[in-house]
Amino acid sequence: MSDIDGRAVAKAIRADVAAAAAKLRAEGTAPTLAVVVPTDDEGTAWYVRSIKKAAEKEGVDCRIEQLDAPGKGEIIAKLQELSADPDVHGIICQTPLPEGVTLPEVGWYISPFKDIDGANSEGLGRLAQGRRTWAPATAAAVLELLKREDLELAGTRAVVVGRSTVVGKPAALLLLNESATVTVCHSRTKDLAAVCREADILVAAVGRAGMIGADFVKPGATVIDVGTNPTDDGGLVGDVDYAAVAPVAGRLTPVPGGVGPVTTALLLRHTVEAAELSKTHP
Amino acid sequence: MSDIDGRAVAKAIRADVAAAAAKLRAEGTAPTLAVVVPTDDEGTAWYVRSIKKAAEKEGVDCRIEQLDAPGKGEIIAKLQELSADPDVHGIICQTPLPEGVTLPEVGWYISPFKDIDGANSEGLGRLAQGRRTWAPATAAAVLELLKREDLELAGTRAVVVGRSTVVGKPAALLLLNESATVTVCHSRTKDLAAVCREADILVAAVGRAGMIGADFVKPGATVIDVGTNPTDDGGLVGDVDYAAVAPVAGRLTPVPGGVGPVTTALLLRHTVEAAELSKTHP
């Protein structure tokens, strides 16, 4: 088994981002990401600071727009304001959202030209149509990791466990666009382990620590672990039982150091792409 | 094996449409469907006339907007005009389109409030988000037929053969929203027959006459045949080899008389729903 090194992939992407950001700045545009934070959740605050730090290191400005116990209307108003602001190129609306508010209903107010984390239904629809768009960054990171491996995606069997709008469904659509034969599983799937064993490529995006055991994995399969489950001692573990699966899988992403850093790097790449787009589509 | 009777389902839907249309007319609104026809293809002309006849029988007005060898700009201008016309409630853009023009790029100009055949990326995105929307009518017909059978969809294995934007992908998303475990196959799928044999519910949407043989079908499976392939003698056959599959399948839709009439009935149902929506969202 070989680890898939997400940190190395992220480093390569971020080097490209830094070059593109420098070029944009030389042309008078400071690529800028705005992150709307509608929660005082500590984990979210930590994550948002890590995005800001990464962004600024590569020459991307990052505005954190902290909202204090906002209603739906305030979140929408902020997203509209940022969508109309010519100095902002990429917009993320962070979760968790206040009770009763869903990401699709507020995501609609992010301009499709700035929707670098695929929160607007327009982007998801374009993805389903096989058109150019920014997929949600975590789903895009799954594909980025797979495409950088020496793997043929067309014709392989891919199984995605999890059907969320931010990971499972867009990852499935991206894999389908690459001509994989794609199965989406979820909490209602019967005999989940047997379905997962059909996979040449297994994507785990359920949010349950270590639930993918050795019996879920076909020998030699490539396993992408999207899970980031906090442990009691302040660490992170994936959805895959790493120790059990490592002897069975052909390749496996670790947690941390797999999908996570690539997701952050792609948020930055999408932001510089949006900044480039703003020059022809102001 | 029992046939799934699409004509009976269509009749029931059309009775509901007629009642809703009569109520709308009594309230001063004549529910109206506009069909943009950018081709002089004979099969299309026949199909469009059959929609018009069905619509008018149930009290839905139908405007056929025939365009003569149009460019992309003319198609878009017509769709924008109809989107802005308060007397039009539902809009379909018929295919085939002129060479070099795709449905997603013109479908974007159909107002989401009138997009009763799911051509706008906004609608497909809402579908992927699990929100209320009008799916492309053929995909919606697949679900309508399944839901009217005494079948548990949650947890069953569904295989969709075909990944088009108008049938395969939206049918997969609809099945996923019903908690089926969904696999999407296509021309690059390896050992297609074996993958299809995993299906409790098999949806064939490839457009190749009779390609789904007995060896593609698990005994007792429910098979929905979306294919409408013209025969030399002016008839229609499905993607399923009916004679071969009938002894194996548990239930099977015939062609003609399966998905087709339900698709037409749903275009009308969607139109009256759009007319109802226009009263609160003029």
C-alpha cells in the first residue's frame, strides 16, 4: 500500500496559486477571498484562520466576515453585498449555519462568478451538465488527488459513500464526468460493505470515525478518505479505519494530510481563477 | 412478469391536469405551454403535434413557436421573450438543436419559474440539492412509474444505463433523493451486463434498440425502458429486448405505452403547476 500524499499535492497547487496571484497583482488586481462566518463555533474559527493564513502566504487577500448570531436575512444581505463588491473575487459561506437555515437557500445569493466553493445551485447544475464550473472544494480535492495518481478513471468502478450536497453528490458527478461507473451509497444502503467491495475507487464521505473497515475494501483499491472527525485528544481521524485498511488498499489518503490540505489549496486556486475571470467579466 | 401500464398512469395524471386546468380557467388563468421548435425534423414535428393535442384535450393551451433554421441568438431571444410573457407558464425547447448549439447553453434563458422540462442548470442544481423543482419530464416519468408501483425504493439497488443531462443523470438524482443506492452506467462501463444484473430497478436510457437483453436483468427486477428507437416500418422499440427480458423481469414497461405517455402527461402537470405558481409569483 502507498499513501497518497495530500500535502505534496497541496504544495504543488499552492505554488501555481502564488505565481498566478503575483501576476494578477502586477496587473493591478489583488485576488481576494471573502469568508462569511455565521457561527461562533470554535472549530470553524480555527478552520477559517487556517484558510486566511494559507491565502496570505500565497498572495491572496482574505477577508473574514464574522456575523454575530445572524438571521437568514443578514447572511443573504452579506452574500449579496460581497457578490456586488468589485474588490471581492471568491466567496465562501462557512457552516454550520443557524438552525433552520440551509446552505442551498443562502448559497443562491453568491454570484455564480464568485462561487468558488460551489454553494449556488447554478454551479451544481452546471456540474451535472458537464460544464465548466467550480465544484465544492472538497469534492474537487477528491478528483484532484485521483487525477494526479497514475490511474485510469474511465471505466473503473467508483463507489461514493455519502450523498451530501457539498461532497458526495458533487464527487459522484465529477467522477461520472471522468467516465467512471459511479455508485452512490448512504445510510439506507443495504450491505454497504459488499457494495463498497465492488469499488476500484472508494470515496468515504460519511463523517463517522473509522466506519470503513478492511471488509469494505477490495484488495488493491484506491481509497480516498474525506472524513475529518475530531478525536477526544484534539486530533483528527478519517472515516476509514486506517490501520485496518492499509494492508488491503492499493493506495490510501491519510487523515490528516490527505484531502484536507488539497481542499484549502483548491479554494485558493478557485479564487485566483475567479479573479482572472473578473478581468474579462467585471 | 407484469407490464407496467404507462397509458393508465398517464390517464390518471391527465385527469388531475384537466381538473386543475379547469379551476385555473375559472379563476381567469388559461394555463399555457409554449414549445420552441428550432428544427424542421419530421419526428420532432410529429411529437410536438402530439403534445399540443394532449394539452388542448386537458384544457392547457399550447403555442408552437416554429423557428426556421435559427442561430443560437434567435433561440435565446425567443426563450427570453417567452420567459417575460405573463401569458406563458411553461416553456420547452425542443431538440434537435442546430449544430454547435447545446441545450444547457440555451436552456439557461428559460425562466426557472417556467422551466417545466428541467432545461435550466438552476433546476438541475436544485434537483441535486434535493429541493423542489421540475425535473426533465422523461426522468420524472421514470420516478412517477416507480412510485405508483407497490415498491420500496429506499435501500434498493438502482442502475441507470445512460448519463445524459435530460434523462440518465436527473433520473439518478431523483432515485438518490428516494434513498435508492444508485449506480450510473454508460458507454465506458466495463461488463455492463454484470453491473445491470445487480439492479433491483433497472432504468435503460441509452437510445439503442434492444440492447438490454435477458442477461442484463436479475430475475424479478423492475425494468423501466426509456428508449424510443424508430423502426424501419414506422414503429417504435425500446432499449430493452422485450421478448427476451419479459420472462426474466418482475415488471417491465412496454414501448410504446410505458414511459412515453407519462412524459407527455407530466409536461402538462408541470405546466399547470407553473400556472399556479405564476399566481403567487407573477
